[in-house]
Amino acid sequence: MDAVPLGTTGERVSPLCLGTMYFGSETDPETSRAILDRYYEAGGRFLDTANIYATWVDGYGEPESEPFLGDWMARRSNREELFLATKVGFEYGDVPQSLDPDLIEREVEKSLDRLGTDYVDLLYAHVDDRDTPLAETMAAFDRLVESGTVRHIGASNYYGWRLARANTIAEERGLTPFSCTQPRFSYLVPHRYSDFDRQRPATDELVSYCDDEGLTMLPYSPLLQGCYGRDDRRIPERYVTTENRLKMDAVEAIADRHGVSGNQVVLAWMTQRDPPTVPVVGCSTVAQLEENLGALDLDLAGHELDRVDGIQTLGGLH
Ligand SMILES: NC(=O)c1ccc[n+]([C@@H]2O[C@H](COP(=O)([O-])OP(=O)(O)OC[C@H]3O[C@@H](n4cnc5c(N)ncnc54)[C@H](OP(=O)(O)O)[C@@H]3O)[C@@H](O)[C@H]2O)c1
């Protein structure tokens, strides 16, 4: 797996990041371990979790993903080889939604404890907090970086203008900036009036800001539950638009030509994008992971990328 640069961090990371949201809960421990082992064996080193994963699943009020990863890393003695990302900011249990400095500090301590490590490679603000001044949040993140507890910071679910403002404040005050962002992003673009609650789908402004400033985008829910390659998954309701039907046709035609699945075409489009995005892939079986890893071997021709990009893609205008 050829590593790619990660935003402004100066680091190189795996081109596919493995999302571990349901590991140890909805995805049973044995399968979760098998997925992690296969990803590692294939050369994957970039894992994505969060303090809240997945406390909303029935029967799992406590975080499972972080302790599950902690246990797996301890069994495999491979913590130092991995690039580990976690997140703070959403509510769970008796923890409120907030990016208040004290809360960030407390939650990161808990994450480290669950993960069985004394640092994380990347800490995301999981959601924006309009009640805490950005300067206070950025200063809190900076203290964690200065202490060595956190190596880099990123922002998830931010509007482009809030991300830009946060990084401007950081620059003015000599604080650590957000080096990358994790938005809801796929090839299909949601209907513009869709309500995703506190999730923020990428917008043209976000994409062009990131491209111009060298911030890598790490799309979450990149495959929209696998809908690009499964007969049992339709286009999600909020994505049903005329444009997206054309996009599905384009993906299908390219998939047929290469004898691959539409999900692989979409992942290849993301990793071959200029600049590349690093999809955060979720899988519930090893077979799905195999297929997604296979996307790294799919070389889309220039005219295929042109066709895919020819139907209104985010960030096309600079
Ligand atoms: N920052 C945030 O706010 C945020 C939000 C959501 C997720 N995330 C991160 O992003 C990761 C992925 O999110 P997601 O689960 O929503 O992603 P997704 O790409 O929308 O969906 C993943 C699901 O798609 C199906 N799938 C994946 N690969 C497939 C394949 N090759 N063939 C057929 N089906 C396939 C599987 O569904 P089945 O399991 O039903 O088979 C899998 O569980 C999470 O683990 C998490 O780390 C972050």
C-alpha cells in the first residue's frame, strides 16, 4: 500500500483509512479482529475511531471501539506502527456535546486509557461547538500537541468558513492548526436541502479551501452503505436526484468495463483525485475489506475520470 501525504502534517499515511465505528459492538469481536488483521497484513496502518463509538447501538451504552482497538494493539504489539485517529466533541452517556477545554482534556485522557496508549496520532474535533470560543478550543488542542499527547489535529463536521476561521485564529496566535478534515463525502452529492443533523456534508467551499490550503479530506461514509455495488442497497433517500442517477450510470459503465464493483470505482476515484482524498472505509466483513482494498489496484483512465467528474462534482470550481 503506497502511503500518501496527510494534509499539512508532513506525515504519510495509508491511502485507505479503516473505520472501526462498529468494531466490538455491531460487528462481533471475531470478525472485527479478522478485518483488522487483514487490513494490517495488506499494509494498512491508519485506523479511525472516536470516544463515542458506538454507544448508540442497542446493548452497548459504553464505548466499545476504543477498548477493542486497545486490546487488539496490545495482542499484536503493534501500537507504534499504527497511525491512530480518535475524536472528541459529541455527547454520549453523561458527557455533553462540547469542545470546552476541560472536557477535551478529560475525554482525551479517557480515550488514551481505553486505547491503552499514551498518545494519539490524530485527534479530531468531531463536531463544531458554536458556544465555546474557537480560540479556547484551538488553545486546548494546542496544549495537547505541546504535551505530546496528541501529534496532529483535524476537524470533522465543520463548515468551510468555521474551519478557515479556526485555522486563522491558530495562525495569528501561533497555535497548532487543523491539518485535515473529515466530512461526509461521497461521489453522489446529497440534495442541498437534506437534513443530516450535526453531520456536515462537504460543500464546494470546504473542498476548495482544503485543496488550496493543503488540508487532506478524509471522507466518511464514502460508499453510502455500499450502494454503488449492491442490489440490496438503493441510493439513500437524501441522495435521490436526477444528477445522481446519471452518476450511478457512469459508475456502473466504468465498473462493467473493468469487471469490478461500483464501490471500487468510487474508492478509486477518491484515491486518484488530485489532490487525493483518504476515504475512511467501513466494512462489516473481510470480503468487503478485500473488495475495498482491491480499489487501490484499479487504475482509472483520464477519460474515465473526466466522465465521472463531468457530472457536477464538488470542488470542481476553484
Ligand atoms: N466523523 C464522523 O462524523 C463520522 C460519521 C460516520 C462514520 N465515520 C467514520 O467513517 C467510517 C465509515 O463510515 P460508514 O460506516 O458510514 O461508511 P459507509 O461507506 O457509508 O458504509 C459502510 C458499510 O457499507 C457496506 N460496504 C462497505 N464496503 C462494501 C463493499 N465492498 N461491498 C458491499 N458493501 C460494502 C457495509 O454495509 P453492511 O455492514 O450493512 O454490509 C459497511 O458496513 C466509520 O467506521 C467511522 O470511522 C465518521
